[in-house]
Amino acid sequence: MSNKDVKVPAAAGHIVRNEELIFERSRPGRRGYLLPELDVPDTGVESLVPSELLRDDIEGLPEVSEFEVVRHFTRLSTWNYGVDTGLYPLGSCTMKYNPKVNESIARLEGFCRSHPLLPDFLSQGSLEILSQLEAALSEITGLPYFSLQPAAGAHGELTAMLAIRACHAKSGNVRKTVLIPDSAHGTNPASAIMCGYDVHGVTSTSEGLLDPADVERNMSEDVAALMLTNPNTLGKFEEDIDKVCEIVHAKGGFVYMDGANMNALMGIARPGDMGVDCMHLNLHKTFSTPHGGGGPGAGPIGVVRQLEPFLPKPRVVRGEDGALRLDFDRPESIGRVRAFVGNFGVLVRALAYIYTLGAKGLREATETAVLNANYIKHRLEDVYALAYEGDVLHEVVFTDRRQQAYGVKNGDIAKRVIDYGFYPPTMSFPLIAPGAIMIEPTETESREELDLFIDSMRAIAEECENQPEMVKSAPHRTRMGRFDETAAARKPILRWQSPKERVAGA
């Protein structure tokens, strides 16, 4: 990216620093280090590094001083947008603020410097964390047994489906099909297929809810499980979940619930009480541990008694003497799904969050998340069309149906939102809502922040009607303008390029 591509808004009469990238700051002879002269014979790099590991085709590396490197990366850090700087209204992803007390606790030396290969008698504190977190999650979900190994939501889905497959295999009842509603999370069918199942879709009603009649039509003794999301990806509670569970159980199937939206139920309703047999939780969403950038994460799974023998090993168990240990003697277990006991630091943060809020606080967090989403729904439904009418819980899905009349699509709206100082909502998901604009404010946002976001979305709706080209060419107030999305997808630059390569590819 050259200097001419960098756009920086300037106040009238002010000089704008030319935000050159590191390659443009390079000057021959500049160094970020100063080494003394050798006091040993110079035998050449070949004597230190095997020749097969050396390259002679690298050229054009930037020559810059130390403080230029520091300023460059510090400057880049100020360009980032994160949940610590503003509202992150990504629906389904639940990007909420991570209290810093969680970070402090996770960084206590007894936790962060405890080696995972320490023997059990030297790991009682860490094992206690795992044991108490399992107990807390069981109380919250109504499912009695938990494994903390899975590293993220989709990993939890896969682990749960492997346990279901192992359970059916033990009884000789091999089944081939998994039912998945069209309102489920997109990773559900992928997880089922990776476990060797065929996937069959179940349609939603005109209200965006799972249709028990369609479940019954598709349910057979060849179906291993139904994978549903509750609340679903439209932010709606599946009102007939008890009937659906009865239908599936009557044919010997299991009900798996994607718990990615548990932050809409936490402290109020328990999936285990609804008839759900297993589920995963996203600790990096519902329980406010860091999220984004591919990690870290944790996707523990909870199961009923019938599935407990097949959970990953080792399990944390308490002996008769009261001491905790890792139990590897589990012959029916599906085995390890993650190194050691999972993402331990994330597990510590989740327990800190749960204990900090307590039962009353967890319920209040859920109530506030639902209130915030419905406040946005109420304030915006006159300018953006709802995907489905009716009540919502923690998130609301609009569409770009009205804005398309002016030639504006949801992707254009997303880029214009950036100009107003916010991260965009989730776009084009769920797939059953064409042109979706999915907004989830979480419980951590104040009324004032929500009003700023709502005012921005209303202003953009007015621009779509009166100045559509302004929206279609956004963003305008960012350092980088609108990119060629097709070229970025088809010809991505995935590695460092020398100046010669960059010129050739321009």
C-alpha cells in the first residue's frame, strides 16, 4: 500500500502527518541495532546455520531504526478497533467487554506459571478451579456432567457429536443421519459431517421458529440427533423445544443444543430442564473471556448421564481422601480432543466472571442483554425491516430490504457504520434472512452508547434514501478506502513481498 492510498482526515488549518508504512520509511544504512566488533574468528553464517535452512533470494527488507519500528507498531495499534474502545455489535459472536479483574486472576503466578505436566498432588489449586467450574456450569445449564477440554464452540460441537456416535455404537445402533434446522449456526452441519453423519435440514415456520411437525416428519430410528440452536440465530427462543425433545427421544435420538447463545438464558432457563441431552458453551462469549482473532477460546460440553462415559479423558475426579486427580482410566471415552486439560487460562477467567457476578448478577446480565437488544429493535424497526416479526431475546435481525430500493446493500451499510465510529454488525447471516443485519449489543453497553449507535444507524438509513452514493462508496473517514473485495478474496496476499514483487503484482 503506497502513501497515496492512506487517507487521514484533517481539521481545517492543521498539518496531517503522512502515515507512511514501514517500507516507505526505509533508508539505506539505517539499523535498529549496534553490535560490537567480533572478538572471535568470523567463520561465516554457514558454520552456524545448515545450508538447507539458508535463503539467498530475500531482498528489499526494510532498513529502519529501532524507534521507527516502535513508532510504526504503536501507531498501528491506535488504528485498531476493539471492545475496549467502543461498541462491538456483532450478532451471534457476542463480543462483550472482558472485566480486567478476570485478567488479573488468570495472571496469578499459581495459575499462569503452573506447568501442565505437574503431578496431581502439586496441582490441587488448578484442579480445584476445573472442578468448581464444571460444577458451576452444571448448575447453570442443568446438565450434570461436563468436559472442559474443547477449545472453542465448533470444537465442542464436534466433541458432543463424537460422544453421541460412540454411545449409539456401543449399543450396536449405528445411525447415519443428523437433523439440523435452517436457523442453526453454520458450524453445526460441518461438525456432524466430520463425525460421518449425513445432514438433513428442518425448516422453520413463518415466525422463524422450529416446526415440531416437520421434525416429526423427518425423525426416524436412523436419526442420531437433532442439532438445534436456542435461542436460534434470529434471536428467538424455541417455544416448542420440549415437544421437539419428546419427538426425538421417542425414536431413540439425542437432542444437541448449540449453546453459543446461552447469554440469553443464563440464570433464567436451563437447557437440561427442557430435555436437552448435551450442549456446548462458548466461555469466550457467554462468560466474558477474551474473544476474537482466532482465539483464545473454550467450548466445554455438558451431557446427561447416558453420555457421560464417552466424555474426553482425563476427567477431574475427587478421591475418598478429598484430593483431586485426573482420571485416565475411562475405557469408553472418545479420548483426548485437546492437549492437557484445555485452554486453562480461559477457564480461570470464566470462573472469575461467574463468581464475581454470582447467581443474581448472571441473571441481571441476561436480562440487560435482552433489554438492550429489544431497545435497539424498538428504535430501529421503523427504518430497517425486521427479518421476522415477533419477540427477540439477546439479538435482533434486520434486513436491507427497504434500503435496496435505493440501490444500497447491507455491505454498504456496514462500511458506512465504520465512518460513524462503530464496528459493523454481522452481515448476511443467518442465511434464512436475505440481506441480514444482525445486531447484538450485549449487557455491557450503556444507554448512552446504544443511543449513539442507534442515531448513527438512523442517519445512515436517511443517507440511503437521500444520498445513496455516499453510502455505496463508504468508508470515507478511514485511513484506507474501500478495497476491491473480489480481488482480496481471489488474489489474497498471504506473505511478505519484496518491493520488486509488489511492483510486479500491482
